[in-house]
Amino acid sequence: MPKNKETLPALRCDGLVRNLWEPGATAPKGPLILGDFGWPWPCMATWCERSQKWAAVSVQRENDDAWFENEYEAPSDLRRWMPWPSLPNHVLGETRENLPDENIRKP
């Protein structure tokens, strides 16, 4: 995947600029996060205990084909991170955190 030395811009919320990024060294090793690994876009990532590296996912595209691809990144490659956003459920308008357990699909 291409690397980019530029940093990612802050998120814009209702016309206000908010910087939600935390330093890479403070990222939790367990939950999903959005990580800045120096690519032109943030990537979903999680810590891989076996490799002792970050597993980062992005979408690749070539001609009329698209696929997900993961890369393993060294701990020092994570420049900054933010929590994975809690997105509303499209039917209930609820977030995963405030749904009763019986409404959450189990793996």
C-alpha cells in the first residue's frame, strides 16, 4: 500500500473542526480503531498478538474489481489513532452500545 508523509486532516463536524486523534503509542491493543499509518486515508485496525503488529484493513480497487486487503504494520508505524466510531443502527436509530444484548447478533 502507498505511504504518504502528509498527516490526515481533522474531522469536520457541523462546521467545527475537532481533532479526535490520539498519539499512536497510546492506542489500545484489543478493540477496533481507526489508525493513521501514513497512508492517504485512515484504516480500520486491531492489534494482532501473534505477530505483535497492527493488522490494518483497506479496500483495493483495480479496473472493475474491488476487494479488502490487510497489511501488518509495526507498532512504530501507527502515527495516531481514534476509537472506532459507534454508528447508528439503520433500522432502530440506536448505537450498538445502547442496544439490549438480545438485539446484538452473536458470532
